Amino acid sequence: MHVFGIVFLFLAAVLPLSLWSITIFGFQTSVATIAVVPVLIYWFLLDFALGAGILAAAIVLLSIAAMIVGHVTTVTMWSLTAILIVVGVASQIIGHRVFEGRQPALVDNPTHLLLGPMFVMAKLFIALGFRRDLATIIQGHPQVAAS
């Protein structure tokens, strides 16, 4: 549920920003790409390997957003953004309430919204057999196992 929620919310955040193209240092890009750069730097500073994984995912999602805005009307893009927000938030709520039995950390501290992608990438790295050091840290948080 974390993965779906975070991916949908990221896409919802960058989709409208992908409408605006700008040129920086002779390169054509979107406001979405510029908006993502400071957060990517933050993730790289927290953990370089996880930041690199998030960068790869961000490139894919920014490309998807660019493709969507290039092929749909503005009304459709805003409708899709609204749907992504609703489904993303619902995924987070269901995941936390049903599977973990607790409220999302960002309810107490909104800055945790920036840590969600890092957490999901860490879980992916652990599942793939990388970064066993992170498994100890993440498993230290009580979670209810899904049946």
C-alpha cells in the first residue's frame, strides 16, 4: 500500500507542474523537474544509494507525467490528478490502519511526507538482498504482519 500511495501521490504532485516548460542553461525541462531537484538532493544527502534508486524512479515518473500532459486535455489532467490524490491518500490510510494498525507518521509530523519514498526504497533494497543494515533499523519499528 505504501508503494502505490507514494507513487500515486508523487505523480499527482508532478503532473500539473509538468504542464509548464522552461529553459534553463539552454536545456528544455519542466517546472516539475525543477521542483523535484531539491528533494532529490535531500534524499541523496540522507543515503546516496537510496537516493540513486529514488532518482531512477523519479525519472520514470516524470517521464510518465510528461507523456500524460502531452496526450490529454488540461481538464483530463486535473481530473487524473484528483483521482491520484484520492487513491494515493486512501492507499496510505488503508495500509497504515489495516496492515500496520497505526496512523501514518506524517499525521504527527508532516515532514515525514518527504521520508515516505526513502522508506519504500529502503524496503525494496532489503527485499532484493541489498542493505541488510537498513533491515535492522526498519524492523525496529513495530508493524502488524499482513495475513
